[in-house]
Amino acid sequence: MTSNILKTLCMTTALSAASIGAVQAQAFDMDALIAAAKAEGTLTTIALPHDWCNYGAVIEGFKAKYGIAVNELNPNAGSGDEIEAIKANKDNTGPQAPDVIDVGLSFGPAAKADGLIQAYKVSVWDSIPDSAKDADGFWYGDYYGVLAVAVNKDVVTDAAPTSFADLKDPKYANMVAIPGDPRTGNSSIMSLYAAGTAMGGKGGADTATAGIGYLKALKESGIFVDVGGSAQNFAQGTTPIMMDWDYNVLAMRDKLAGNPPMDVVIPSDGVIAGVYVQAISAYAPHPNAAKLWMEYIYSDEGQLGWLSGYCHPIRFNDMVSRGVIPADMMAKLPAAEAYAKAIFPTLDEQAAAKAVVADTWATEMGAN
């Protein structure tokens, strides 16, 4: 493993041979990397809200472990804002220049193509699935969510539905919602995509078409609620069955604390996952701290930090196989076998699905 990684690191020194090459060679000497990072003293992050994937505790864990300050920029920024922050601070080594980014999958390849990120392969590189990482180490998946269904048990008093097929039952009239408009929201379009998968979609445009057809049929049957699913609407019973990423609805379950009681279900007939990725800015003012941050969040400790916030770490299957996930943490999740069936739509499939939704959602669903 080490020899292959070192070869890759040697190839990436062209990015900035004077400043990057030596540091990357130190990546396999943790003591040297820690010392170099401490000498820099600071890590600058961006778009990491503390209640998202338990990032608050993850950041505190890093600070406590290494004694490095974390400068947090714009916690509520989106992936596009993170990319723009790199572009705007190419020649700036001050506190407004991010060292690391956490972005949606499509932003990783685009940032690499634009020369905005640099290559670094963490020491646990081989346990990150090949489908969730750039072969050259410019970006790699960090955590993922699986499309889930939250069920308000005050409203749905019998057994919770376990599949998209179940949701066609007329007894769920005026109950089923997605988070919002799939033309503008990722969790909404992936709710549609999961439904399309359950209906036999073959991927990409075909699955999006099937998903729109499914939701249209629910609307015509009086089952679909044309109101965005949210914690407030869910608790009030406006959207008592709502789709969203599992980490959002599981965190909502904790926050509601039984008022109302709720079930969280991974639909058996459409298990769709969405992954986020990490990368280091090509212009990072603190490149050593950035690499140490990557080592921390991809370690078992860091990955468990995310899992405690219900975001599935990218090394989840590896950690399950080694028995390093605490039983009490696993008990808070839907059955592990549900996640084993997760499908990760490719970038091309997602792009094709978005095009179909943009073209047909309004006419099929009567939406503005």
C-alpha cells in the first residue's frame, strides 16, 4: 500500500513542489505530521454546521487531540460557496482562506478539473470504496446518507410502511411528503430517485421518469401532500410520512424525544445513498493541519464521530466487519443489512435525472 501511495504523492508534487512534496512524504510518519501541523497552529474549515453529522463534536475532538485551533468560516454555506471561497482566496493566506472543504459529490471532480484542490491519500486509503474516491487522491467520500422514511406514530397507528409500494395504500391519504421541490433540493430529487428505483427504473433519466410517475400517481390518489416535509410539519401531523436522508430524520427523532413517537424506515425496495466528499484546497494556508484533519476524520475515532450524528462514515462496512462500532450506536440505526443494499447513483445518472426533473416536474405535478 505504502509504495503505491508514495508513487502517487511523487506525481502530485508538480502542484507546488517546494511546499507540498516534503509534507506529503511525512504523511506516513504521524509524529512528523503532527509536529508540522502544530507548528502551523490553525486549521480553517468552511460550511460545517455543528448539528450536521455531529460536526461540532468532531471539531472539538480534533482540537482536544492535537491542540490545534479551528477557524470556522460560514457554517451554513453550501458546496458552491466553498468552491468560490477557494477561488476568491487563491493569493490570500489569511483567515478567510479555507484549508479543507466538505462538498457534494459532483463538486469534487469539478474542483479537480479547475485545479482548486490538491492530492492527498490518507493512511486508511484502501478501506475507502473505489467508487467513492478519486483514483489520484484529489477527493474522497467522507460520509453518506440513505434515503429514509419517517413515520409519525401518533397519526399512523398501525405498523409502519416498509416500502414505496406500501405507500400506495389509500389509508395513507394526505400523509406522504418529500422535503421540498426536487428541482432545487438534493434530498428531494433523491427521494424521487429512490421511488423511481423501487418502481423498476434502470438508472438516470429512466429512474427519474419512474419516480415522477410514482409521485404523480400518489398525488392523483390523494396520498401525496404538496407541502415540504420538515420537523415542524411532521410533528404537527401535516406531513406525517416524510422522506429525507436518514441522518436528518434520525436526528429529528432524537430532538422530538417521543413527541410525537416516530419510526424511521429504510424502504426495502429503493435504497439510494448520497455521498459527500472531502478535499484539501490547492492553496491551503495550513497544508499540514489540513492533512492531519484528514487523518483524524478518516480514523476510526473520526468516523465514529460522524456516525454518532447518524451520518454513515464512508468506512462503515469496513468498521462493521472489524466489530469496532459500539453496539449501542448500532442499536440506534435501522438494520445494518438495509444499508448493505445501498445504491450510489453516478454523477452521470444524477445529471440525467436532474435534466428530466427540470423538464417535466412542473407539467407532470402541476407545480410552478
